[in-house]
Amino acid sequence: LAGLFTPVPTTSATDGEDAWRLLGPFDGDVRCLAVSPTQPDVVYGGRFRQVMRSSDSGTTWDWSEDGLRDPRQSPTIESLWVDSERPTVLYAGTNRGVFRSEDAGIHWRLVHPGYKRFLVRLRIRGAARFYAIRGDSYELVESRDGCRTWSAVRTFPDYCCLMVDDESANLYVSTQGALHLSRDGGGTWEQIDP
């Protein structure tokens, strides 16, 4: 994303043209977004070595770099996840590992090295599991201890993207030309034809 946009009601737009307004940032790109599950006006954005936070639905933004500016790390934030039970706890999947914040994104610390993209969490039979796609391969990995250790679930044939359905606890992985579904946390898979 080049920036954050919001839809704007307009009577002059034709087929959606001019129906969006740029919210920022105006000096870089935004790689991912996350919204607080308990405060919908609180929005987080990830970019190179920074996490942005807005408490007014994107009208104004603060920036956090504490723990992300280490020149040995220089992470690009590729995914963000906000804990629904403790909304001040955030996880960031980056090209340098998984980072954790316990103060709503102000300070960050590395909890596990290694390229993790599309970081998501599911509750399966009451237990929390994190899933991610390793950025240096097409491998789906899983953590059951708060991102401290990871184990392989399955390797996919090509570039893939990861999504979850919190209500059904379904896990989805899209690849080029196929959508894969697991209903049991990655134990078994089925391919969904278009």
C-alpha cells in the first residue's frame, strides 16, 4: 500500500472514482493494518522499522520505533495482530522475526527470530495457536507457546497467503490457482475449487 485510504461519501463520484481520501502516511508505504477488537477507532499500521497507531480512525497518527530501530534487525512489519483478550498486547510478523508489544505498540521486543509473514492466531479447543508463512520458503509454521518456538505444519508449492476465520476456527491458505482449507488447525487439508 502506498498509504491509508478511507471511503468518502460523494455525489460526484462515478463508478467509485474520487470516492477515497488519503489518510497518510505521506513519506512511506504501509505494509499491513490491524484494528483493535475492543476499540474500533484504534488502528495500527506496519511499515519499515515502524508501527503507526491512530486512536481516531486514522485522522492523526503516532509512530513507534522503540525496539524496531536496531540496525542489526531493521525489520519490515509485514503483519500485525492485536490480542482480543488483552488489546494492549500486539504481535508483529516481520522479515527479521516475531516482535511483541505489551503496551499498545509503544515498545517492542523480539520474541523469535526468522522471517514470519501473515502472522495470525486461532483458538482451537480453547488453546491459542499462532500460524505464519515462512518468508524464505512456502512453509506454514505453527506456535503453541506465544511465538517462542515454531514447528512445521505443511509446505505449499508456491507463493501463498494465510487467513483465518475466528468464528469457525478455519485456516485458509491461498496459492497460485488454489485455495486450501483446514478445519482442524492444519492437521488435514482440502482444496476448494473455484
